[in-house]
Amino acid sequence: MSNAGNENIGDLQTRGTQAKDARFPKSERLCSRIAIDNLFAKGEATMGYPLRSVYTVTGCEQGGGVKVLVVVGKRYFKRAVDRNLLKRRIREAYRLNKGELTGIAQQSGVEVRLTLNYIGREVLDYKAVENGTTTILGKILAKIIAKNGNRPATTAD
């Protein structure tokens, strides 16, 4: 009987570790108007329906990281309730699937700035949003690996 209790404690500890890694703090959000303008002016685009992403990958001296902007347009979603629902779904899908991208970005010493724009015309379920998010994150990850060869930017040679 005491074994079952210990297994539950272990499960809680691993879930706590995973939950800590799967946060979306303010430091990972793209807020600067200048940075957003530069991103749209100089960024590359990729798609994973129902999302479109504009992103830049730049070198960084301080370890790197990822900053994200979530956008749902008012043109097709007049009601704020629908826009907010879609933004919540996009943020949740990103938060749960960002681990590998942030790890490679920090290891490679690059800063990734990206937007996740919802381009669908109707409210889709979470699974569709998650599939689009993982497609986009996978494409950006492949680009970073191809560019840097998955090695840290600073070497001791």
C-alpha cells in the first residue's frame, strides 16, 4: 500500500518539472513595437494551416531564446470572445510544444522571434491549432539546425 503512495509522489514530482518547463512567461512574449515592425519587415514566412508565421533567427551573445507574438485578426472574427478563444488555443499549443525549439535556440546561441497568425476563417478545435503550431515549430527548428549544425555558437577553439 505504501508503494502506491510513493508512485503518486513521483508522478507529481515529474509533472511539476514538466509544468515548470511548459510555462509562457512575459519574457517569452514579443511586446516591443520596434521589434514587431522589424520582424514583419525582415522576417521569413512559413505556414501550418490554420496558422501562418513570420520569423527571424539572429545570433545572440546572451544564450539565445524565443519570443512569440500571437495574432488573431478582427476581419473574420468580429466578436472578441472568438478572438480570445483562438489566442488561448494558440498560446496553449505553443506552450506545450515549445520545449525542443527553446532548447536548441539556447544551445545554439540564437534568438528566434516569431508571430503565430491565425488565418483560418472559422473557429477550429484545439487539435487543428496544435497541428499547425507543431508544423511551424518543426520548420523553424529544421532551419536552425541546418544553419548552425546543432552546435553551440561559442566554441573554445
